Amino acid sequence: MILHRVSLAARLVAFFALLWLPRTAAAVAVRGTVEATSAEGQYLALAMTIDDTTTRFELTGPDYSWFAFGFDTTTMQGYSLIIEGLGDARSAVERNLVGIGNPGSPQALQNLNLLDATDDPDNALSMVVLERANNTGDANDPVFTPSMTSLDLIYAYDSFATVDSPNPTLSYHGRGGRGFLTITFAPVVPEPASLALLVLGSTVALLIGGRRRRGGGDCRMQNGGALNGLITRRSGTV
């Protein structure tokens, strides 16, 4: 009976594991990270994670200056994210760059959520985490999708600013405070849910096995007790 229960449990676990396995290894999100070093030696970085509905941006730049990234461009034009402030006291603005020397104005409708801002004073770096919908419905905003494989970017910061002479406000970046690069995306494939089921199934089987061992021990004790009783009765008749 116990063996039958173990076999049945194993079959059920295997069935549900196969049922819950992803039909394909398709990614539910893509992620990319790119790093840059400006002509002045300043480190900047951008990480993007794009799922079916939302894009997350993790932007890193100097903690003593504003900094910015522009998207789907190799020149000062189009959609950009401007990070102003200093240290971990930061603001983020969507802006459409008009052209070289003309940063345009902040968009009338801002679709960003600022999730976090941290400061690393030892390395003079700030990191800002933002989120926005892939498709905001705003004609000024590009649409991001997890089918993307790469994206051209530009970056900028105030190359005249220093730790001792910081500049929190968007201004001319200088020849050494700009550059362009490309971010490449790779799939983020979640581990199949069936793995958790297999672990659960193993646990169930062990529990049933433990019950079997305990049940066998109880049976032996009961048999032993009956045998002792029989011996006692027989001793009484001798």
C-alpha cells in the first residue's frame, strides 16, 4: 500500500512538472549593460531591463555633476533622460534634444518614476534607478520592447565640474564630456517552475518514505507486544 502511494505521488509530480514546463525558452525580458569612459576619464554606465510592459533604467554618472543619456541616436537629438542634482539628491527629466547646442525643453508630460538614488562618495559616483512604461502613448517617447537586440546611445556630463566645484544643473558639457556607444540586450530567461515542483515532489516522497519507516516500526512493536502477551499466557498455563 505504501509503495503504491509513493508511485502515485511520483507520477503526479512528474505530470504537473511537465504541465508547468515552459513550452519554449522564450525570454520574458531582456537586459543590457554598457559602460563608458569619457575623454576626461570619467566613468558612466547604463543598464536597461525591458519586460513586456516596463523598462527599468539604472544610470551611473559623476556625483558632482548632472549627467544624461540619449536613446536611439548618435548625435545630440531625440529622446533623453537628464539627471540633475548632486550625490543622492537627484531629479530625472525626460527631454527631447533639438540639436547640437540646443538641449530643448523638458517634456510637458513626464512619464518617469524615480525609484532610487544612491551615492558612492569614495568613487564620486551616483546611481539613479528609473522606470517607465514601454509604450507611454506619448509621441515624444520611444517605444521599448523585449524584442530589441541593441540600441544606440549618447551620454554627457559637465566636464568642467569637479568634486570641489560641482554643477547640479544642465549646462554645456564641453568637448570632453560627451560620447556615444551601443547597448546590446540579451534574454533574461526565468528558471522553469517545474524545478520547484520536482523539489516539492522529492520532499513528498521522503515524507511518505518516513511514514513507511515509522509505520513499520509501530508494526514491529505491536507484534512484539502480542508475542510477549502470548508468552505470558503460556507461562501461566505451565
